[in-house]
Amino acid sequence: MSQPASPFSKQQLLPQEETLEVFKQKRELYIGIPRENQYQEQRICLTPDAVNAITSNGHKVLIESGAGDGAHYTDLDYTNAGAEITRDTKKVFSCPLLLKVEPPTVSEIELLNPQATVISALQLKTQKKEYFEKLAKKRVTAIAFEYIRDEDGKYPAVRSLSEIAGISSVLIASEIMAATNDGNGLMFGNISGVPPVEVVIIGAGTVGEFAARSALGLGANVRIFDNSITKLRNIQAHLRQTVYTSTIQPKNLIKALKRCDVAIGATRGKDRSPVVVTSTMVEQMKKGAVIIDVSIDMGGCFETSEVTNHTKPTIEKFGVIHYGVPNIPSRYPKTATLSISNIFTPYLLELGENGGMENALRFNKGLRNGLYMYHGILTNKSVGEWFDLQYSDINFLIF
């Protein structure tokens, strides 16, 4: 007896996993890395070792001459790693995939080829509506690395840069306090018979945790303030030692600020950082005390803070020295470059293995979370609401 004809074709009877594998064909990437031209930005997205790993996998990397100078990587380092070096900025921007630390400027967007892909920071608070309109006009696909999530749902780029900013805040404070820098002459370090430096940290996130870790390592007395009991509990567990923690109550905070030598602001808000310390509170602090406002890129959590730069990093108010440089990690460009490069490299190799950006966005939810522009269509709700622009759900566009 003959078998009845199947209503399905052989292709339709293939298991779903096998069908997906058909689409995953390795693809060669052509990556462009331009020289950063924003003020005091010295980082680069990939180290020579990372470039070597990428070119060894059959991809091409084109780097603008001098792009690694700020992080002390020479053109020769990149050439030896398999990259091509050019002095032609336009040629770099014409690459199908562009990597940048800072978001491209409006004039740089003009240099992009239509349908290009850009991976960079977004820095939403510094952007204007025109930026997104220009990207849309060029039908660009854009990913913000600060929004990329890992398998744990965390933001690896933000965490890495926050770790650097937290550690830096303590190192910067110790420099400012040196008498050679017209500071109060106090030194971190648990010197026998000498009272330790008093440090107040406002905010128990990643910046706060790494600032506390550094300050404790240098023998300081640390007091941590945050309104989240969960964050305070976590920071105690991560530091593996008992430190003074408190919710942000004005009476306790003023008492701690009056006696501290260093105050570090590390709070975040949705639109801007909440102002936790008023100018009246700053007035009551010791003369020569140091404020490091790490939250200055989002407005600052000290009312008296002002944006400064690496050339003239401090101002003085009420006898208290204020440090308000927004891009602290670029003070240590080599470390920051290594950190960013470690995040970028696996994603780039995955892009090649998955057959390009289209497939990578299908298979990688974390990468998809960083996407804010897809072929010129805005896909990020926050950006759409912030700038009153129409946006679409990415899940309806790629499946």
C-alpha cells in the first residue's frame, strides 16, 4: 500500500534550529575607526591586540592616522596588528561599519555612506533633534554602546567606565589635597598615630562602590549615603567589610559633610542627577575640603558644582575645592581604551559569525537593546519621547 503524499515540503519539515543555521553565514566586516576630534577625548575603541583578533578572523579594519595617539598606541602598532592606516578622513567614514567613542557630529554624519552602521556612545543629554534627523536621512543603523546589555541584563560599557570613574575620583582627590597643588596637605594612607582622611560618598552604585573600595584601600574612613537600602546592603556585601551606611537624611548628611575631607557625588537620576547637597551645606564644610562631582555629566548632585575640563579641572567656592570634569575616564585613556575594547571585540566577532548586523540583531537581545536607529527608523522610545520624534518597535521591523 502506497504512502499518502505529505502536505509539507522537505524544507518545511526541517527542524527550526536547522533553518536558523541556514541564515547564519559568516560575513566579512569592513570596520572604520576615525580619529576622535571632540575636546579632550583621547580614547579609541579598539586596542592593537583587539584589531589583531578581528583581522585574524578575516575582517578588515581601516584606522585614521593618529587615532590611537591619545591612548599611546601608534600607527605602526595598528599596522603590525593587521589594520590599514589612512590619512583620508572621508575614506574612514565611508566604511560600512563605523566605530567611535563619542557620537558622530552632524558634519561627520554627512560623510557617512547611506545604510552605514555606527556603533558609538549616544550621550542623549548632549544631543539635539537635528542629530537624529540627519541619521534618518542617511538611513543609518546606529547602536549606543552604553545601552548594550550582557547576558545578566547589566550594561557592561557603563559599568566599566563607572569603575574607572569611581577609582579615579579618589586618586584625583588625593592629588588635589597635595600641598604642591595648593591643597590642604592631607594624605590618604593609614599612617600610624595620624587620624585617617574622612570620605563621604553619595550614591551606592558602581561609581560609589569602586570609590569606596579605593578609599578603604588607602586607609580612609568612609561613609556611604544612598536612599536605596538594597544598594547599601549590596555595597556592604561587595566591600566585604563593615562601613558606615545611611539613607540620605539631611541631619546625618550635614554632620558627615562638616567633618569630611573629601565628598564624592555619584548619584544618577532619570533626566538629571538629583541635587542632594545644597550650597548652604557646602558652606558648612571644612576649608580646603574637596568635592568630586562624578554626576556632573547629568547636572551634578552638589548645587555648587560647575562643569570644568582637564586643563583647568577645579574651582573654589566657600573655601571648598570643586572638581567637575564630565569625562573622567578620558583622563586615563589607555585603561579606558582597554576596557571599551574588551566589550567591543566579542560583539564584532559575533557580527561576523552571524552574517552581519541584521542577523546579529535577530539573535542577540542585548545588542538589540543598544539599537536606537534602524535603517533610518528611530527605534528607541526614550529618544522619541525626549525629542518628540516618531519611533517604531524594533521587534516589528526585524522579524
